[in-house]
Amino acid sequence: MGKTHSRLHEMLSQSVSRRTVLKAGAAAGLGLTGLGILSEKVYGQAPAAIKGTKLSILQGTYFIGPGQDLYKKQATDWGKANGVEMSTDFLNWPDLQPKIAAGVQAGGIDIVELWPGQNHLYRESLVDMTDVAEEFGKRGGGYEAYVLNSAPVNGRYLGVPHGQSNASMAYRISWFKEAGIAVADDGSKVDLTWDQYFEVAKKLKSGKGKPFGQALGHSLGDPPGFVYPYMWANGAMEVDKDQKNVLFNKPEFVEAMRKFIQAWKDGYDETGTSWDDSSNNRAYLAGQISSTYNGSSIYFVARKDQPDMAKDTHHMLIPKGPAGRFYWLGSRTFAILKNSKNVAGAKEFLKWWFQDEQFGAWWRLQEGYMLQPVVKYYNDPAWTKDPKMLPFREQPKYGRDLGFAGPPDEKASLVASKYVIVDTYAKAVQGGDAKAAVEWGAEQIKRAYGL
């Protein structure tokens, strides 16, 4: 395996994050029986040729526990109905990547859940699932933009996209009101530019001692989830579509970085340069910060353990800049390994699972924690069950993946694995020199892309 592949292995083997603070099933107050989704189902009969076979499925551990329970039950029930012995294993995300790599080399696994970027990494080892993926997309009214930007590999689907977990700005309602955000009671109405967001941070840090919090350490979730969108919103990106020109060191981004340096001093907890994905969760739940970029895990924990804080918490869309509003967002996929001894059975199961009855039940159970991969679910009643989850519904339309405007391939993943973009911000706020920090980042990107 090449040097770039090795670095990507390293990146994807690390802990996925903030969401590990969420014991999701209990925290969200979710359960299978209460939602009435364990009733008898009619299972379509798969080809007789797969009867008596075995099927092994490998996924990451769910952050919404009942979602995992439901998936396992669905797989078990389908197996019984079709005479297939099913095995469903769920590993912590840091342990999943080595297991997938071992399966690619030695076999023994049929279906794997891939994190964004892994579909590029393992493209030579994955079964083409374009027919199933396109059928699911068409039936769902088309894929959301973030799926189209991340799931295809050279125009083909080497797995079926099933979405990605959410993330946006959580904030304290009462404190935002004190800072002049009159519509803070409804996060769907809070529409701020980055400059306006930073101004709120400045008011709350100076006036209440309640700064914003942002992780800028080496962690896979919150740091890149914040820094990439701010870069894109201010007109910069790593490379152009053909990956021949670096578009990072742009005057408008240097100016935006200068503003961020000032905002960091005026409105943020400056220890954030050493924070990981769980640090902001702890700070928010302890009442130390007033806003942070995070998944809905903070809210789910507060809803269970700190109801007063949950009542005073809402979510807003990530701020917008001169170039627009963006999220770092790529879809996970369920893929089949080419060395599987039961490709036919694996494909039949995925075709069945991605039907509306199965997929819809699984998706709704997680109450918006998993973003919709197809536009059909944008209007699903699940989004209105809790109005504080509603802003996440808009997130998919703003998704871009690593390496935009080029593909999210090994080169883009190498930049991410070395935390080039994250470290550019950290160097800027620590050294105070926006131009020097951005120039450093541009040079690292050039090296990663071989330019």
C-alpha cells in the first residue's frame, strides 16, 4: 500500500469524536417498541441460490443505540426469511478501519460501512453498486447535494449512500437574546454571517464571560467541520477541479483569517487550540461556553440529564460568508467487498434494506441525527417531531467534501490526515500572522498534491 494510502489509514483509524460522549439510546430517550416499528413485515424472497449461505456485515458502533438494535433485527429477520445465516458486527470507529483493511486482504467480510473517502481508498476492492444506488436515489427524489459530491467514484457508486450524522451550531437561547438575537427562540430563523456570529461571541465573552468554544486540535470531527466551511465561505479551497492549482492562498481568505484571529481573541475560549472533539461538549454542558459547532449529541445529552439547559439550547445553520454557506459533509456508504463469497446475497440484502419500509424506519428512529441522503426525507414528519432538530434538515443542501472543487480522493484525505487546514487556523491564532499561516497551509497543500 502506498504512502498516501498509509496516511489515510492513519487518519481513518483515529477516534471519530465528540459523539462518543453520547450514550445515544438512553440520552435521546429512544426505543424500538415505543415507536411501533417491530411489527410483522413481509420479506421479499431472494433468489433460491442464496439459501444456506452466510452473510457478514461490519459497521461502526451507532451513536443512537436503538438504531443499531433495529438494523441488527432487520438483518436477522431478512436472513431467517431467506435462509441466510447473518452476522452483524459493530465496532468502535477507531477499530473499524483496520478490520476493513484486513477484510480487503484476507476476506471473511461481505458488507462494510465506509466512511467518506474510504470508497476512493478501496475502489479496486469494491463491487460496483451503481444500479442499486441509482434506483434508491431515483425512488427518493434524487440524492442530496452532499451525497452527489462525495459518494460517486469516477461516476460510479461503489456502495449505496445512507447519509451522515449531523453537525451545526448549538447555542444558548437566553444568552443569544441578550446579545441582540431577537429570534433566538427559533433556530430556523437565525441566519447570520460569520462577521455577525463573531460579533455575538465578542458580546457574550466581554459581557457575560461566556465565550464561544471551538476545537482546533487534531481531531476528526469538530475541527475540520469548522475550518473547511469557513475557508469555503470566504472564497478559498484547497485546489481547483483538475487538482492542478492551489486556491488556498487568496487575498480574501487572508483577510478572513485576519478577522478570525481577532474574533478568537475577542469572543472565543482561547484554550480551544488544544481541544479535541469531546472538549466542547464538556464545556457547553458545564455552562462554560455559549455556542459551539457540534452534532445534536450535546442537545440529546442535555435533554436527558439537564432539561433546563436543553430548554435553553437551540441549533442554527452554520454562518455564511461572501462566497456562501457550506458544510464539510460526505456520505457514508454500505459497500460489498469483491472478495466476498456471497456477493449475490449481499446485493439482495442491500436492495431489500434500502426499500422505503426498512430504510425509512431506521432513519426515522434516529430523530434527525442521521441526515437524509435523498430529498424525499426532507419533508418527512420526523423532522417536525422536535423543532430544535429542524435546522439540521437544511444542512445537506450545503455540503462539500474534502478537496473541493476536486474529488475527495487520497490527496484530499492526505491533507486532512495531516491536519493542514486545521493547523493553518491554529498557527494563525497562536502566531497572529494571517498571511504567514495561510502561506504555510498553501505550501503543505502543494506538497500533498505533488504540485
